[in-house]
Amino acid sequence: MATSQLKAEQAVRSFVARVKPETRELALDTPLYADGVGLDSLETAELSAVLEDELGTDPFTSDAMPQTLGDILTFYGTVAAEA
């Protein structure tokens, strides 16, 4: 796994642990919204800002809104491959 993917994973897991401490397991395919983690729009914007600060870009400004942790990691894998 690329360094940017590891940093992104750590940032997302840390963020979710802080804002949704009741979340027990965050698997790669766990939905970030609704029946999954349950992030609302403000929390999603905050996560976007955290990833932007940590990694210089974020998947929430790309063409497709990430739905899972796996989607976020795929975004950073693609960004790293293009760099």
C-alpha cells in the first residue's frame, strides 16, 4: 500500500474514532454514511478538510463521492500512481 494510502487510512480511522466513537469496526467496505458509520454533511466536510490538510488533496472534490474507506484509499492509490 502506498504511503499516501496509509496516511489516508490512519486519518480516516482517527477521525471516525473521534466523531463516531460508537463505531466498532471500520472495514474497507463499511458505508461512510447512513446505515454505516453515519457521517452527516458537516462531518463529511470536516473529513474532507482533514484529508486535504494531511495529504494535500481529498477525494470529496473528485468526480465521484467516496462511499467507503476503500473508495478513499483507491483515490489516493490513483493519485500516487499519477504523481
